[in-house]
Amino acid sequence: MLATLTSGATTVTGVVPRPGTLSLLDRVVSLQSLKNRLSGIQLVEIEPSAVLTPAARDYCKELKVAIVRGSSVARSTNAAGDSSLATQGRPQRLLVAGSTSWIASMEKQLCSKQAKVCEMTTDDATALRTIADGIRNGHQAGVVIVNAPYATCWQAARDDRLRPGVVSSWPELNGVLLEVPVNVLILSAKTWNVPSACNVARRFFQHLHNQS
């Protein structure tokens, strides 16, 4: 069951929770989202792709409230009659897709608990669609390796569930992760190779883990 709570000019939508649990469907979970709502709460559940602000994270730590991702999405989807997420188990935090032939080699070098590497796609658009579908189905974020990174970024920006960023070099990666709440990293197949792309995926996974 969905519930909508309004406080001032802010409307917060969530799933009616179990006792001691607050489940949110907000795309951005801020301090204002949580203020005056954590009395008697031990657990806050947020969407896998939700942006959790530092102030909200610190507020939960101060009140000793745990934060988890994914459960509310599974329950709200099941309430609508789709049990696919429940039957598949909890998705990996990170999804990797691409239209380059060497993407298959990444599967051997990445830990399956960190990322799911998809089969090579026929083109860039299909690779991006694979990532978008994965995020809609519970994956937190994705790395897409394509031949036309800027065109792919433009296409990704048209999807309101995706927050893309093109990364051209390793130093640039840290800047993107610090400045932008991305959930899709776009790499050029012409610039990156298997080892370096795997390092990007590992760094992105660690960044997501630290943010949760």
C-alpha cells in the first residue's frame, strides 16, 4: 500500500512500513525527508537508485537508524502484481553492459558479488537500454562501455531514472563521483580496456557502498 505524507511544501511518498521501519520511494532522500519521522524507527528502506544526502545519512547515524536499499521497491512492485524481483533475489549493486567485444573478459576479472556483467550488445543503444532496465529492476547503478560515449550520454539524459556521466580518464572519475550523484558511468570502448574498465567498476562499487 502506498502512502503520501505532506509537510509544508514537501510531499514524501512511501510504502506503509512494518513496525519500526520507514520505507521511502523518494528519488532524493534528504534531511527534510526524514525530519520528525524517525520516532520509534530502527530501519529506513530506500530505493536502490535513490540519492541519499550526507545530512540525511548523518541524521540516521545520530539516531542509530540503519539504512538499506531495495526492499521497498520489491514490496511496492509485488503489490502491483509483479513478483519478478522477489523471485530473482536481490540484484547486484552494479550492472555492466557494453557494445564492445572485450566486455566478456570483464566477467572473469570482476567479483560477481560486486557486479553483474551482461553479454555484449549489438549497439550502444541496446547497451544503455540494458542498464536502464537493470536499474528499474533493482540494480543500484551501471557502467556502460560504448563506441559513442557522448551520444549515449545525451540519450541517457532523456531518461529521468538515469543520471549519466562520461568518464574519459582515471583522474576524471574521482571528480565525477565527488561532484555528481551519477548512477550510470559511460566509458569509451576506444579509450578504456579490460583492466582499466574493471578498475572503474570496482571504484564505482566502493563509492556506492560508502554512500549506502
